[in-house]
Amino acid sequence: MMRATAASTELVERHRPEILRYLGRMLHDVGDAEDACQDVFLRAHRAVGRLRADSNVRAWLYRIATNRALNVRRSRARAMARVADVDVDALTACTGSAEERADVHAVRRAVESLPPRQRAALVLRRFHGLDYGEIAATLGGNEVAARANVYQAVKKLRAALGET
């Protein structure tokens, strides 16, 4: 046990600054990066005893960090989708005429009827301004798939709302 503790202490001292910088670039938030970094080294500490002697420790830590960053981004996406729903409700309450309220409800129903990945991609792109690379990292997949999900969502919304 003493060997694993010494090894994990060495891991933290040697690799924490670069892993923290990486997570900062991935998450664009210092607090989230610090929390994720702490979690990365906690997971590494738990597993360091099972690591083979010839393993590339640095690559292993980056893999743990990447997985953690993707999980944080997915959690953010789910939270953003909930916030977008609240924003639509607030917009409905602020809208003056009955016709405007009906239009907002129609848009909301159309967005809610989208398949989950398309809905999430659309919300991330249109409401939160994420680029296709960020959407891909958040939802899993690649930029081409993210772009296709947004395109299909917009196409379905236009069809549902009777626009060409």
C-alpha cells in the first residue's frame, strides 16, 4: 500500500500542472477544471496499483482526464437543456398577444418532439453558441455528426412549423 501511495503522490506532483491546463482548455472554466483534476487524481490513486510497469502513465492520465472532461460537458449539456426549457417558459410569460404565445408554444412543442440527440445539438448550437467541435465533445461523436444533427433538427422544425 505504501508503494501505491508514493506512486500516486509522485503522479500528482509530476503531472498535475499539465493535466490541470488540459482540463482548463477542455472545460473553459477554472473551477470545473480544478474539480475535474482532483477527481482525475483520485481515480488514478485508486487504480495506480493495477497499472503495469511498462504503461505510459502520462497517456493513461490524459485518458482519465479526457473521460472526466467529457462527463462534465455532458452534465452541462443536460443542465443547459433544462435551462433552455425554463427560458422558453419565461418567454411565453413575457409575450403579449395570444397569437405570439401560440407561436411560442408551437415552437416549443416542435423542439420537444425532436429526437434527443438532435434536440440537444440544436439547443447547444442555437441557444448556447457552442461550435460543432464542442457539440461533438459534449454529445460524443464527431463534428460531422454534430453538424448533421443540427441540420436535421432545423429541417424538422421548419417542416413542423410549415416553413420552407
